[in-house]
Amino acid sequence: MNTTEELKKIISPCISVCKYNSNNYCIGCKRHMNEIFDWYDYTDEMRAAINKDLVDRKVKGYWFEVD
């Protein structure tokens, strides 16, 4: 499988916990409201870059955050 085929398989990081914190970040997937609304308008490369960024993104109220 080549890179283009792999990128076409980029899926949404949504986990159906769709609640926003005061900064408009989803506490379920850590994407900003704009990233969610525009997700399917982005190129596969942009979606892959966002997914990579989500790994280290700190979001207040994140669903899986342990205090």
C-alpha cells in the first residue's frame, strides 16, 4: 500500500463525546470546533497532521484526563 492509499484511510478521531470546553475544544477528541466542522473539507494530509497534533494537545476537561 502506498502513502496516498494510507492517507485516504484517515478517519475522524471523534469518539462521540461531543462537548466543548470554554475554549471551543471538544473534550472527547481534543479538536477545536472549527477543525470538527471543517474536517471533511480538509485534505488527507491536513487531517493526518491534525491527528498527529492531537497526541500532545492539552485540552482542559479532556475526557480521558486523569488528575
